[in-house]
Amino acid sequence: MSEGAKWYVIHTYSGYENKVAATIEKTVENLSLEDVIQGVMIPLEKVTELDKEGKQQEVERKVFPGYVLVKMVMNDETWQVIRNVRGVTSFVGTGSKPVALTEQEVEKWGAEKHEISVNYKVGDTVRVSDGPLEGFIGTVEEISLDKNRVRVTVSMFGRETSVELELSQVEVEH
């Protein structure tokens, strides 16, 4: 996360999340506040539901109805801008002091994606660089960038064993 700008949670009237997010984005653009109010997000999750005919369909549902995440540098001006948006009731925090989200919360809710570039491909020989299998050599079977996982076959106790690791836990064997 950039220095100074943090993610905050704002409470909105139920059903106004999209309207509030759009208004904040428009206000930021109109007042040229992109450097201090850097992002707006409504956490969504994909859920499979059954429709009236009993068919499955995938829909996006709000994870926290009535809440919007805003990445901003907190100061009197930015606080005032957000508070004056129609549909915003308050910032989430203790008393009247907004509390920023922790790094873990930001990652958990998908507010910021941390790109991981991998310099190996399926079939490459890699070394496990972290975790209980550190130092083991294996062959990449499968890479799932979206899940941050890699499946590697390693030789343990004379047996070929398939293990699933995080992308950052393996590196190309030189």
C-alpha cells in the first residue's frame, strides 16, 4: 500500500452502495483529488443460486451490504468530501475517529491484488524455497495464478509425491 493512503470502511444506507461509490468517483474526478482519494470498492463474491426454474446461475453478491471501501489519505478535507456524499452515514471506527483496515483485511477482502510473476512453467524443475519442504527439488505439474498455487511433484523417501504450494514458495532450479 502506498504511504499515507489507507483503506477505510464507510457505512451507507442499505442499497445505496453503488450510488455512493459512483458519486465518490465522480466527486474525486471533479475536484482533482485522485492523489488523496485513490480508490473505491464494493467487496463482491460470486455465489451460485437456483432460479425459479431450478437452474443454477452464478451471481455477484455484496459481501458487506451497506458498506463501501475507500482508499484515501485521511485528513479534514478528504473526510469532509466523503461525509458529504449523499447516502454516506459514517466512517467505521471508534467514536468519530475512522479506523483504517489492516494489511490482512485488505488482502482478505481483495481490495488490493499483489501480482506475483512466476519465472517457471509446467515441466520446469524447481526448488522449494520456503515451508516444510524447503530444499526439495521437483517438477511443476500445474500453475494456478488466480489461486496463487502451484502443484509440484517431489521425490520424498523414494516416492514421487504431488504437493500444492504457494507460487512464492518455489523458484527455478539453476
